[in-house]
Amino acid sequence: MNGAQYMLLSAFGFSVMGALVKVAGGADVPLLQIIAVRAAISIVLSLADIRRAGRHPLGHRRGWLFARGAVGFLSLTCVYYAVLHLPYAQATVLQYLHPVFTAALAYLILREVPSIPTLVCVMLSLLGLLVMLMPAAGADSMGSNWLAMLAGLAGALGSGLAYTIVRKLAPTEHPSVIVLYFPMVCLPAAILIGWDTFIWPTGHTWIVLLGVGLFTQVGQIGLTKAMQTDLASRATSLSYIQIVFAAILGLAFFGEIPHLNTLIGAGLIITGAIVSSWLHGRRPARDVLSDT
């Protein structure tokens, strides 16, 4: 699989994960408990993969690895808060401003210059995001949801920084080692901060929480492998497709009927992804290699 395919797999995994988070929140499971259960499952799966690969679980560049975990925890908390307090598609739209932050941070930190296809994809996708946000901007609920909106934007910024750190770590660290540091920080942090609000889930809710952990792992592994095989800004520009997945899941499971603006925006986002893939496929090999 190439970087684009890994990113599409990641987007699907994270979209299902987000829908399950919303289901768990509807069952009155506290936000930090959802994060803690997700982290515990991810630790088990990551350690199993690390053992199978014969790698040291703590990796080599431990300072950067811990930074990835800390940034990821803060970003995840913001993202989940937005998912629990906003319509699913809208929360996903806000969180998926992160490719813009990733492209900017990858340039500042990694000195990666975005290619023309990447810029085309980002611009079309941003246009789609603006179209999709227009109904929300004029809605009466905007005022009451300002904290959730800000949390979504903060989550996007944190995700962009986390993805850039992943790109920096990719040449020296095994994907599951990078993934492992995320839950290694999340689990103790979530327990220390929110243990007194935890509840004992029902049998059905345990299945939902298990699904959150499993689909998180799919998303994380796909993301990390995409960062290892492609430029950070180029790979994440294709991740906008998660907005489309979120709109479909929102309709199927939560009865959220997409607004016309959402459909138009989704069309622009898909067009951006297709144009990016087509232009990258037409570029000479030496141009592609010059980006790496």
C-alpha cells in the first residue's frame, strides 16, 4: 500500500472510532473514561505488535516520542469534547482543519515545501470546509456551542503538531512504538484527572468501548505508515475524506441529515483528493523524489 491508501484506511478507522465515541457519550460514559479505555486497548495491541517485530518498546528518540504522546492526549481530549457536543459531521469538519496546520508546521519544523498538487488539494478542501461551515456560522446554536467549536479548532492544531512530530520520528522509530507513546501518556493522564467520574459500563457499552480502541488502532497504524511513506502535508491532505465518512455515519446512526452546503463541501473535498492523486501520478519520478 502507498501513503494515500494508508491515509484513506486511517480516515475510515478514525471515522468509525468517532461515531462509537458519540455512542459511548450518549450512554453517559465520561469523556476521560472513553480515553482511558481506548488507551488501554491500544497499549495491549501496540505491545503485541512491537514484540512481534522484535523492537524495543521505548524506542530511541524518547523525548520526541513523549512529546508526541503529550500533544496527542491534549488534542484527543479537545476532539472528543467537540464530538460529544456537536453534530458528528460538524465536529469532524472542525477537526479536519489539521492538514492546513500540518502543511504549515511541516514547513516550519521539517522544511518540507508542499508540492503544487498538495496545495491544490488543500485549497479545494478548505473551500469545501468553508461551504460546510456556513450554515453553522448563522445558526442560533452557535453561541451555546462556542466552547465545543473552540475545542474542535484546538484539536485540529494539536493534530497537525502531532502528525508533524510523527513525520520527524518516522525514519528511526517503528510505527507501533510511535503509536505506543500516545496511550502511554493518555492512560495515566486520563485516570489521574478523571478517575472519580468513571462509571461501570453495561455489556453493550463495553462492546462500544472495545470498538473505539480497535478502530483507533486501525487509524493510528494507517496514519503512521502514511507518514513513513509520504510527505506529511501531502498524505494528510487526503485525510479530508473522513468528513465524508462522518456525514454518512452521522446520517446512518444519529439521524443527522446533511445540509445542502455539507453535500457541496463534501464534493469539493473529494474533488481535491482526486485532483491531488491524479497530479501526483502524472509527475515525473525525479519531481516526486525531490519532495522526500
